[in-house]
Amino acid sequence: MRAAAINLRALPEQRDLIDRAASLLGKNRSDFMLEAACERAQAVLLDQVFFRLDADQFQRFTALLDAPPSANPGLERLMAVKAPWDANPA
């Protein structure tokens, strides 16, 4: 059982459209709407590319970006492995 209620008002045409789409996926209206809203919310959050930094934070941030990468033996080993689709058949 879900813990919180979310109530929406929609035009009849909107409700019907949602119901048709939900039906095609074998879902009820609530499950369809919750899934769609969560997918959209995740996309919005992941698309955020603007963030505020004061001058000191910006200087530290750019220093980290400009610093050479540290050695990563595991990544080096991984990158040295030939991909199966690049390997010559025996």
C-alpha cells in the first residue's frame, strides 16, 4: 500500500487519453500516471546543468577539473583488454 495520496484534476479528454495509454500497457491510471511523473521528474533533475558556486568554490571546482587524473590501475587493465568484437577469430 502506498503511503501518500496525490490528487489531480484533469479535463475528461486528458483522463481518457491517459486511460487509453495505460490500458495499452496493462496498467491502471494511477500506476501509469505515477510512473510517467517519476520518469519526467528524474529527467528534469538529471538535466540540471546549472549550479551556483561562489568565487572560492568555483576556483576549487576548476582546479579539480584541471588537475591531471590520478593513476587508476584497474581502469588501465580494463582499457588494455581487447573487445570480443575486435578479437580475431581463431
